[in-house]
Amino acid sequence: HCHNTFPLISPSVYWAAAREGVPVVQTLHNYRLACLNGYLFREGHVCEDCLGRTPWRGVCRRCYRDSRAQSFVAAAMLLVHRLLGTYRRKVTRYIALTDFAKTKFVEAGLPAGKLVVKPNAFAPPAQTRPASDSFSIQHSAFSIVYLGRLSPEKGVDILLRAWAMLNNDGRDAPTARPLQAPGGPGAADHSSLVTRHSSLVIVGDGPERVALEGLAKDLDISSSVRFLGALPREEALRELAGAALLVFPSLWYEQFAVTPLEAMALGVPVLVSDVARGATIVEDGVTGRFFPAGDPVALDAALRELLADPETLRRMGDAARAAFEASDCAPSRNLARLLEVYASAHSAHDAKTATGCHGLPSLLESRVMNAPLSSTVKTADWKAEKHVPAITAPDSAKAGVPFDVEIDVGREIPHPNTAQHHIVWIALHFVPDGSNTSIELGRADFSAHGASLSDAPGPAATAPSARFRVSLAVSGTLHATAYCNLHGLWTSSAPIVVE
């Protein structure tokens, strides 16, 4: 599993893996395979000039490290490996962090059939803000937080300009509407309350910090803006957990924005730019709000609207936490999704033997259908036998005619302790003959309650199974995969001839 091969490791690692018969999964953390600087961002704006094209424009514009020579080397590497077919043939699965990023990589020329979407994961601290925690904008101090790198593409200068407008009652923004306090004419003016009690907290460091501190001074908002610099993770999350709102004003196509995810896990609503919204799980009007990127007037108006309505902020915070817990970003779901990608890569690679990642005991071997694999997985104090799923399916089928496939996790799982073993999901994939593409035909999800393999010493009490009704157009191989909460992936396969 590769994350960043540029520049030292290089795509040669893909070729080395291919020589050893090892499938490759590559997580795409930036747009390096489509853009020399990796950001699709230039001179303060999104730039797609090289997307799906020869990156000669990036060389002429010195997009990599502001050097034409280094940009030429980076472009040459991309072009050579495109011509060699490295990115098409040597990588088994690409992981895009969002659906939006996947579309951009397809536009860049990566094979759509090899791209899967799996977001980043975040494990929130044990102590988070209780649901419906009643921070009071009217009667106590509160903070608005930016958390991230201080660099041009992050748009922090836009946030400072919007903050200046908010604190100066919109005087720097002639088109901004004055805040209408809830309750109509004569009600309390919340803009004065915001000015009196709020502070903008900037957590992070980077090349723009000095310039941004100077801008805050020039805008006469230094007294209400705190630059905390880079903080240890625990301290940064404490600042975030105590905030009324996170503002994420990014100007570029973020791959996957971790900071909004952290805020949502902590029950903090998010105000995010529309350019970066595809990199988040924020839902406009439910868990946060969107605003036009690079527009301080629009950001000022959005801040005024949200800060004038504490009840909406509380409701959004509760919804944000619920959305995080239901997403694939939650650790248990994210791990299951990652293991699914690994299983798909093994199936697509048509490997006879696959090794797990980071010590996961995934000793897998293909067998003809109805002949379950009998292997042994050892840990410190136990072993399990006959635990790989058996496939019950016909040897052949008529093209387009539905038939049933049953996947059964074997019994006979002796162990000397009382640990609970659960099947989280069972999936059926199909790989057509002569293809590296794995197609998911069905999935049985047991994550809500778990399908118990055993709850006491001795043979398993239950044997989870799943039945799928499918139809095929071509011959190929059926692959059954079961994911156990304690012992990772178990799989088997069966060929099928389609007439």
C-alpha cells in the first residue's frame, strides 16, 4: 500500500511489486499525477490547464518549486510513466479520498475501474463536547476557529477580511446587508454582541503567518484575533471542541479536508468554501454552510447569519456529530472499507497467495468452489481452522440468466478463550476472464449487530451465511470475502463458465 512515492521512492516501487506478484494499492493524497504542483491551483485560483493533457504549461509556468528545470524533470517523469503504462497497468487499485477527487483523476486519465473511494478516518478523543452543549453567544465569550496550514491556497486572508467586516459592522463591505436581529425591529442587535464577545482563533503555522499577522494589524483586528501557531494535537482539538464554529475558507480542490471532519466528530458545525465542499462530508444547511470561495463579503454575511442564531448552531453541531458517526470516516467503518479495498485488489490481481497489511493475519488462498480453504492462523494463544468462506454456485450458467450464489463461513473454530468473534460483512465479487477489474455483485452487512462465530470455548455456535442472486454476461471467477472483527479477511474463489 503506497501513499507518497514522489520524489524519492518513485513509480519504480510499482514495477518491483509487479515482479514479485504483489498487488499495489495507491492512496491519492494530492493531484500529483495530473498537476506538477499537486494542487490544481495557481496564482490564487483553481487551475486545470494540465488536467488530462501533457503538462508543458506547468513547465513554462515553473509550477513545481518555482523552477523551470525541476518542473521539466517532474513533467518528464509523468510522461515517461504514462507512455510505459505504469499508472494504468502496475497499480491494482487507486484510493481517491472523495467522489469529487475520483472524477478529477478519471479526467486526468486514470482508469475508472481501478479507482475506489475511501475517505480518511478520524478517531475523536474520549472527551468531546456533550450534545446540545449550550455555549451562549449572548452572555459568554466564544470563539470562531481556523485550524490548518497558513499558506496561500488555504484562503486565511479571506477569513481575516471577513472578520474585519464583521467587527466593523460591514463598513469595509458596502454590499453586505446589515444584520437583522431575531425578533424584528427593536430586538437586540447581535452584531454588537458578536463584536463584544467573540474572538477568531488561528491554529497552525506556515509560510504566510507573518503576512497574515501583518494583515490583521492593518485591518485593525489584532485585539480580536489570536494566532496560536502549531499546537500539539490534543491542544488543537481542545480549541476546536470549544469553538462555536469552524471556518474552512480553502481556495483549492482539497483532497479530503481532515479539519472539518474533526470538527464534526466533536460536534462543531462547519462554514466551508464551495470549492472545498467536495472534500468534506458537510451538508449545507444541516451540518454547516457553504459560501463562495474567495469572497470575504459572502463569508461576512454567512458569519452574521449563523452567529445571530445560536439555536441553529447547536442543532448543526448535533447533526454534525451524528453525520460523522454514520459515515465511513468513523474508525471501525473506515477499517472495514480499507480491508474491502485490499480484498478487491487481491481478487483483481488474481493472486493465489496474499499477505495482510500491518500484521493482519490474512493468509488467503484460492480454491475451487465448494472446497473451503483449510488453513491455520496463529496468534499468541489460539488457532482457527476451516474459517474461510465456502462458495456454493453452479459450474456454469447461461448469459443473463439469474442464479443463486451462497457464501457460508465454516464452523469448527476451536479456541481456548471466550473472546467474541464477529463477521462484520460478507461480500461477493466477480472478475471477468482476462480482466483486472473486480465487480462487486452483492454484500451482506452485519456491522450493526455482528454475526457471532463463537461465544464460548468449543465449536462455533453459528455459521454466518449470505445468499446472492446474480446474472453474468461473461465467464470469470467469483470471489467470496468475509471480514472478521478480530482476524481480518478470509476469502475463497470459484471459476464459472458463462455460455
